Amino acid sequence: MNKVEIESFVKSFLLFFLSLSSLLVAVFIINQQKTTHILDESILADMRLCSFDLKCPQYDIVFVEKNSQNLYSLYKSNSTLSSYYGIPKSEKYLMQISLSANKYAAEVEKLEQKALWNFFIILAILFFLSILFSIYALYPLRNALLLTHEFIRDILHDFNTPLSSLRLNSAMLEKELGANTKITRIQQSVQNILNLQQHLRSYLEDHSLQKELLDLQKTVEERVQNLKGSYPNIAFDLHIDNVDVFTSKEAFERILDNILSNAAKYNRHNGFVKISFDQQSLHIEDSGKGIKNPKRIFERFYKEQERGIGIGLHIVKKLCEELAIKINVQSEPMKGTTITLDLSKLMLH
């Protein structure tokens, strides 16, 4: 199971199991109170029979002066359980039949132990039922995810033919016309689509991220160089120290590509993108349109512009979580956006 399925399973299990467990605890408490009441009634009935034949060694029988005691009622104290009965031809004395608190506690403990055994047996049954219910509830989600993944894989596979044709024709044009800025842009765009295709395929297949030592300055410069041709009116300004980070090259480049392309795509004419590094953090600042709701930009399908489909930054957020990168966004409409990547956990100390 992937992370989404595991999360769905755990939440379904906890919801079902905790709900039924809470109900079971309430029923157990009510039943225990009822059982104790039935025990008291049984003891009182037994004492009443004892008052007729006095053949009850488990009880203590004494005669006390009549006061304000109610007959045939059970009195509880810290030391005894008592009941009072009249004596024929006596108006001054009453018969007191008592059961010691220790004997009463022993009877209650027997009932509690029996009830606890039943409670844990039922709890175990609920545990396994909750697992079965969660697995059953997970099937529709699992099937939907499998269908979605298969559909996306089919589309990614179908991309290969037109992309191969574009690469082949752009290479032929370059041979015929020689080096050309427009052809270079087409080739870079095709390569970007191929990279996106590869990243998306890896994301869908949930591949484990292979980590390696990266030169941060060189990596950022390469990503900027790939982007410059598509945005000739944007000035890219780099201020990065020569530092190394230990992370997944593929995933880290995907994060940079998405953030940098957004910074250029939604920038103003003749704007700038400034990339700097300080205090173990990478800052990407642009002079673009800004974001109205910075807290929502990582939501799937959320977008504030007509362009795009709103999943790029959602994938960025997921990849940052995979790489232990803390991402922060500060933005003001019409003033620009600054995205900060905390790389402290990727640096070798």
C-alpha cells in the first residue's frame, strides 16, 4: 500500500475501532452498575430467607435495639452490609443480619473479573472487525487510485511518440538551418517535458529516492541555464556559495525547475529572479504578480492564474517532505514572491 492508502486505512480503522470501543466502555460501565445492583438484591433476598431459619453461616446475626431502622432494606457501610428484621413478640429488639465488607468485595471482584474477561474478548473481536471493515472500505479508494495511475501512465506513454517526433524534427532543422535560438528553445521545452514525464512517472511509482552529494551552485546554475532561453526578458541573478547538499538529484531538480519556472512565468516584463543562499537556506525571489493566498498554493488543483492546472506546487510540497526540506512562502500581490528552502537537514556537517 502507498502512503495515501495507509493513511486512509489507519483513519478508517481508528474511527471505527475507537467509536465502537467508546460504546463498549459505556455499555460495560452500565452493565457493571446493573450487575452490582443485582448482587445487592440477591444478598438482600438471601438475608430475608436467613431471617426465617437462621441457617446461614456466611452471615453474622446479632440482636440490636430498635431505633429508626427500616426493615427489609440493605444498609452499606465501610465494614458491613446489613439488613434488619423484626422479632416475633418483641417490640424492643430487631434482628441484624450482616455480611462483612471483605466478603462482599470478594463477590464484586468475581463479577468484575468475569465482566473484564468478556470486555477484552469483545474488544478483541471489535479490533479484528475494525481491520476487516477498514480493508473493505479501502477497496473503492484503492481501485480508483489504480485506475487513475494506469490512466496517467497510458498518457505518459502516448507522449513518447509526439515528443520523439519533435526532437527528431528539431534536430533536422538545426542541421539545415544551423544554430538557432528558436530551435534551441524548442529543444529545451521538449527536454523539460521529458523531465516532467520522468519525474511524474517516478512520483506515481513511488520510487525510493536515491541520494547523492550535489554541488548546490552548479545544480542551480544548470536549472537556470535551461530556463533562460524560454524567458529572455527575465534577469536571473545568482548569489550562491560553493556548498554541497546530500539529497536526491532528480527530486531536487524537480523542485527547482517548478519554483524557478513559476517565478519566471508569472513575472512582469523585464522583471528579475534572484537566487541567493545564506544561513543554510536557499531563497528564490521574484518581481512577479505575487500570490493572494500563499497558504493555499500547495493545495492540489489550487491556482490563481488561468495558466497551469494547479498540481506543480503540490508535487513540490510532497517532494520537499520526502527530502526533509522545509519550504516557506512570503508574497504580496503585485510586489513579488520569495520562496525559502531550508536545506539544513541536507548539509553535511
